[in-house]
Amino acid sequence: MAGHGSALGKLRLLYSIFAAFVLALLAAAPALAQSTARADGETLYRERCVGCHEAGSSRAPDLATLRQMAPDRVLSALRSGSMSTQSEGFSTAQLKRTRSA
């Protein structure tokens, strides 16, 4: 019976390690998703926005200025304001990622 108890102890240890691993993954998932969304937003910004926003145009604030703006203000400009033509074809998810670049 000593071998049985040892096997049960090993099984409990493996279960505990597995549970800790799953909890660590669940805890890291939001940060990973946010990091991925930010990277996607930065890519979209480089592809569609940097030409004006980083070229010194007086009508297009640079990235540092955009980051200081309220996210809803930027999203509004992208959806229906002055930037709606440039963001044409973006999904809502892409617009939100661009806003967080």
C-alpha cells in the first residue's frame, strides 16, 4: 500500500503544478491581449497614419499628442470626423487598436 500512497501523492503534486500553470496563463492572458492589440495598432498607424502625423503637418498631431488625447475623441475622429476618409475600411476592432497605438 505504500506504493499506492506515493502514486497518489505524485498525482496530487502534478495536479497542483498543472493548476498553477493554468492560473498563471489565465492571469497573463489580458496583458498578452493588450500587448498584441497595441502592436496591431502601431502597425496600422505606421501603414496608414504616419505619413501625415509624423511629417510635421500642422493639421495632423504627432503620436505623442495623439496619446494625450481622450481615446473616445480619437475614435470619434476615426469613425465620423476628420479622419473618417483615412480610416475607411477599418473594422471597429481595428479602429480601437489604432486608437491605442
